[in-house]
Amino acid sequence: MKDNLCDKATSAAIRRGFIFDMDGTIVDNVPYHIQAWKSFSRTHGRELPESDIVSWMGMTNRVYQERMLGRPVSDDESRRLSDEKEEIYRELYAPHMRLPAGLRALLDKAHADGIACAVATGAPSGNVKFVMDGLSLRGDFEAIVDETMYAKCKPDPECFLTAAELIGCAPENCVVFEDAVSGIKAAKSAGMKAVGIAFTQPREVLLSAGADLAVGSFLDLAGQNAPDRLLA
């Protein structure tokens, strides 16, 4: 009996976490990033194919810049180029910014169930502010990890491990919500469960990348307790 009581106390003390990617997950904004990268690359005498833009999703702007230019860029140049590209993106996306259907219900249920929520994104801090403040989401997340807070971009797991540490959750007690192959791979490398949100890639692609579950939208999670079951 004593052992059972101890087991229950330990189980109750386990802190669980939901970690969300931002671009293409918290907001379905990838088409606007694609438009922005195409416009930006043309002004620099390049033409980034849409297939490359999509396949690199989840990586930092610096990765895009260096692959586009075919050379390393300095910190100062990277910041300048990022500012230029993200100004295009924010102008394009601002009139269309909204929460995906079903996300508010998922966040509210997580809060009610005592599940800590965090954001882990490869986006620059200006874009994080744009989305988090534009949709009044800061109060929903105990931690927000942007590109300035880690060194290795997805598919390295560093961003998710940083988020888990900030919300006090062991990796095995976290579920990651991601739209990108690199993000799914990062979540699995971190030892976390992964739910693929098929805004950017088909469900089959996300499952092939290692997602434990893949859905067409957050609405597909309604009433299923599916993310909760992944933490059971």
C-alpha cells in the first residue's frame, strides 16, 4: 500500500509539457514566408526554388542566407539580411494573421490539465514579437525560445531541449507540435513525442520523418485527448 501511495505521489509530481513550433504551426503562415523569400532572393540576384524554401523550414534565417548566397555571412550581415526579408514577410502576412482553428481549445485544455506550454522556434525575435503580441499569446506560454537562445538549428534538438529545461519538464514528458520535417526529427532526437501538423508537409511525410501522430489541423485533435495519451 505504501509503495502504491508513493507511486501515485511521484506520478502526480511529474511535470508535463507541450512545446510548439511557431511558423507553420501556431500560425499557418508558410505561404507568406515563401512569397517573402522569393521576393527577397530576387532582389539579391538569386531565385530560391519553392521546394528548397519548404524543405529548409524550421532552420534559421542564417541557413537560408548562406545557402542562397553560397557563402558564409557575418553576424552583422545576417541581421541586416534578416531585417530586410522579415519586413517583407510581416507586411504580407499582417492582414491575414489569425490562430488556426482548434489551437485555442488545445491551449485551454492544456492549461486546465496543468500541462506547461512553451514555444521553440527558429524565427528571429522580431517575428516572435509580431505573432505573440499580434495574437495576444504570451500569457499562454511559460517560455518562448527564439533563434537567439540556442546555437544549433533544427534538426538538432537544442531548441526543444532548451524549452523543456525552461518549463521544468523532462524530455520524455514533452510533446512537440511541428509542421516541418526538420522539427519532427529534432523532437525525436530530443527524446520527445512529436505531433505533425500538416500545414506545410503532407501527413505521410511527417509520419515518415518520425512523427508519432500527424493531423491535418488542430481540429483533428478535438475530443481525442490524443496529445495527452502520448504522455501517458
